[in-house]
Amino acid sequence: MTSAALKAARGLIRDFGEVEQLQVSRKGPADFVSTADHKAERTLRAELSKARPSFGFLMEESGASVGSDEKQRWIVDPLDGTTNFLHGIPHFCISIALEREGEIVAGVVYDPTRDEMFWAEKGVGAYMNDRRMRVSGRTKLDDAVIATGIPFRERGHHESYLQTLGAVMATCAGVRRMGSAALDLAYVAAGRYDGFWEFGLSPWDIAAGILLVREAGGQVSDPGGGNDPLRTGEIVASNVQLHPALAALVRKGARRAA
Ligand code: IPD
Ligand code: CA
């Protein structure tokens, strides 16, 4: 998984250099970025298929395909943080998870611009490069920096999202919206953020990140406390101490915000 990510990342970094040049053109880099995204997905599919020919796929661009081993599949986002990439902002990643019989057993989130490889295996722990990761130790929301994803245009229910944001703003030490849900979760696992919430996410955005946080000792649920944010796309992640209070704040908007 890590070598597939490294290979696809080489192409993304080359293309990111081009994107920075294209900002000034009137048409902008949109088509170019879409091509870069698809190219990264093809590289990942080829590399992962070479390593495990029987596994299926769920990929952001090409959707689901069942392998001869129906119990195992890769869940892949070849470029999470597409809007950042498109605007020349160096904050994006590749996310790869391995799902076995409906359970995520391995996850990789790779940030090519910082060369940070976040990875976890079920029961083995979570790591950034070769260093073990732990979620933060903060126990009070007053001190907590919380990341989120803000819905835009037709996505999500803006008014109820704003209610939730208002509640979190009024309680916490700071709110961040960096633009990559997979990296948001990796940063919770690394103890950089104390928590994260978002509504309306897809499995490829969060499959690897959920395992990173859990293996780093954190808690991930949907705002109602349900154990399956991968299916609902509504997610709250933090350390175990902060989780009930953060989930309670987020619940205010959750029902209508997705
Ligand atoms: C998006 C990013 C973003 C989140 C959006 C996602 P994409 O994925 O993870 O942070 O707020 O909900 O769709 O489109 O960059 O792969
Ligand atoms: Ca994504």
C-alpha cells in the first residue's frame, strides 16, 4: 500500500508543479487536474492489483468492482483535497484502505508535499513514517483545536451546519478547515488536532483515516454515537475523553446537515 502511494504521489507532485503555472490562465487548471486525478487512480489500481490480483476496488473516480476474492477490497481516494490541488495549495493526499469482510484492517494516508506517510494496521497501531502516533491528551474542549469540513454550493444543509459550527466556535480554542478529510483524520491520529467532524463524506474520504484514529487510541463514531460513520458519511473523531462532549455539540446540526 505504501509503495503504491509513493508511486502515484510522484505523478501528483509533477502535476502539482504544472498546476501552479496554470493558475494565471483564464480557463484555469480544472481539466488538467481531473486528468491528474484519473492518472493517479490508474497507477494505484495497477500497483495494488499487481500486489493482490484477487482483491476488488471502491475508487472515487471509477466506482466499485468486485474481485475474485469477494471478501477483500481496496477503498481508494487518489487525490483527497482536490480543491487545494486545483488552487496550488500544497495540502492534499492519497488515501488507501483495505476492507476485509466489511472491516477496515489497514490504512495509508500519504501527504506527498511533506513526505508524511500515515499508516495503521488493525491491532498493530498507527504510525507516521516510523514513529508511533497517539491522539492528543487534551481533556477540555476549551483547549481543543477542532477540524471540520464546510459544505459548499449545493452540498449539505448550510443553515444547520452553521448552528453546529457556532456551537463548536463558542466552546473550543480554534476551528480549522484545511480541505482534506483524510488528512484531517490523520492529524487527529497524530495529536495535531484534538478532534474533527464533518457531514456528507464518502467512504474513500475516511476509510483509512478512521483506522488511523482508532489505532492511535482515539474514538470515531457518527454524531449519534453509531459505530459506522463509513456508511453514514457523518463523522466525529477525537480522543476518548473529548468525544462525548464534541459529539453532543455536533449533534445539534447533524440530522439536517448531511
Ligand atoms: C473532499 C475533501 C474535503 C471535504 C469534502 C471532500 P475531494 O474530497 O476531503 O476536505 O470537505 O467533503 O469531498 O473532493 O478533495 O477528494
Ligand atoms: Ca476525497
